[in-house]
Amino acid sequence: MMDNRSAIEAIEIAERATPLCPCGELTGATGRDGNVWLECVSLREEPKGGAIVRLLRAIVAPVHVQELIIDSVDQAA
């Protein structure tokens, strides 16, 4: 099982390695279903701007950062 210090270190390493999403937004750690993910902050909030702005963002950067940092299943074993 991962201790708190190792978990914090893993999160900090992931955030330093990928501070920005290809869409230009920041990335950050998010807890979901017992796991910790590094993901684009735009995935957490309602899209800003009008329909045209949202469409252009989707075309320019269709893939947002969303990578697993800490997997609770692996930590339970």
C-alpha cells in the first residue's frame, strides 16, 4: 500500500511533468472512485464561451489530458 508521502510525491511528479493540456488549460490532480487522476481542468467545469468557441476548442485539441496517477486497485493488493 502506498503511504501518504509516496502518494503526494507521485501527484507532484505528474503535475510537474504535464502542467498544461494540449488545449491550453492547466492540469491538476482529481480524486474519483478511489483513484487519483491528472486531468485537464476543463473536464471538471462547464465549457466557457459560446458554441463557436467550444466547437473550435474541440477541433483544435480533441484530446484532453486524463491519466491515472494512483490506482486504488493496485494499492489494495
